[in-house]
Amino acid sequence: MNPPDFTLDKIKFATDESTFDKAAVLYSKGKVTQITEGIRSYSGIVLGTKPYRVSVEARDFRYATCDCYLGKRDTLCKHMIALALYVVKDGKPLSDGEAKSISTPSCSGIARPISDEELAESKEQVAKAMRYIKPYNGPSRTWEASQNSLEEGCKRLSVIITELPVTQDMAKLLVDMLLRLDRKLQTGGVDDSNGIVGGFIQEAVTILLEFARLDPTCKKAFSKLATASTCFGWEEPLVQLIEN
């Protein structure tokens, strides 16, 4: 089978957590059957409450069809995602890490020294994920796609944050990331009407508070926030740590 243009990461980050988790279960239980490859497309039968005919395009798994209730309403369903998983994995099992979706960040809880190379790599990862959080000034018919891009960017950042060790340098990296996100909201043209980016910022602040609890030297990274003027005052809990 020829590989598609999309990847497993693309599926995970561009699909809501509930749908991805259900699709991973279907795939892992061997419910994706009778796979055929067409011209830049794939088809199969996914066994749910009944057999569903499903197809996905090689260029983008979101260009898909399914004769289930959701699919008939042009909604991305678990059957479409299950077939997409089969295509990218070529029928091989998902590892525990691959089957697990992450939609919100958490603190690793690991305080350890880091190398310059590790810090540079983390900065590069953050920069790549930030590209999905981009301005929008297009027509209303493409607004939902822009919101999906914001969500994908925040999911990618969540995975990065979850794996970061607790150090002052990493705390500084997160503070810089939050300030960049704030600028995107204030002057960068990002339409956060659904509160996707704002919600992520609040979650990241919680991670930084945990950083400071585990390693008090991380508080030094919050100093630049003392004079910051943010769009909704998310920096206040971090500034209070400095003042206290």
C-alpha cells in the first residue's frame, strides 16, 4: 500500500480527543477490514454497530466519507479516523504512546539539568507548533478551518510542554511562548472567538505554577511578566509569586 500524505501525528493533533480515542479502539480491535487502495484514496469496511463503508483521500484524511449517521452529515467520525489509522500504520499495532491522545498540557514533575542542545531542540519544537496559531481574516465559510488550526497548534504545544523537564531555562521558554501567544491575540490577527488559545494559556500558567513549586528558581523566569500588559491578565498568579 502506498503511504498517504498525512501522518499519525497529523491525525492525532487534528482530531478531537474523544473521536481519536474511539477510533484507536476500533483499529486496535481489528474492526477495520476489507481495505482497498484506489487512485490516491483508500476504502474499507469498519465494523461498528453495523458494517460501515468508509473512504479517505491520501492527500488529507479529513476528505473522507462514511455511511454512518455522522458521516452522512459531513462530520468527521471515528470510522473515518480508524481507517486513516490503518493506512498510516499499514495494519501494524499502535504502541501505547501512539494510541494515547493529549489535548491538555501537564507537568512532567521531573526536575533535572538540561543540555544546550536539549534546550535548543525544545525551542525549535515550540516554534514549529506556533506556526499553526496564525491570523485569520478570511470569509466566514473558512473560519472553522482556522479554529481547527488553532486547536491543532495548542495540542502540539501541549505534548511538548508535557515532556519538558522542570528547570529555570524551560520555565523561561514557556514564559516567552505565552508572551508570543498573547501578542498573537492582541495584535497578530488571531481570531480566538472559541477561546482555544486563551484556555491553553491558562493551562500553561498552571504548569508554570507547578514548575515554581518543584523548583523555586523557576520564579526568576517570571520577572519579565511584572511589566507585561496582557489581554486578560493571565500573568497575575505568576507575578504574585515574585511579589511574595
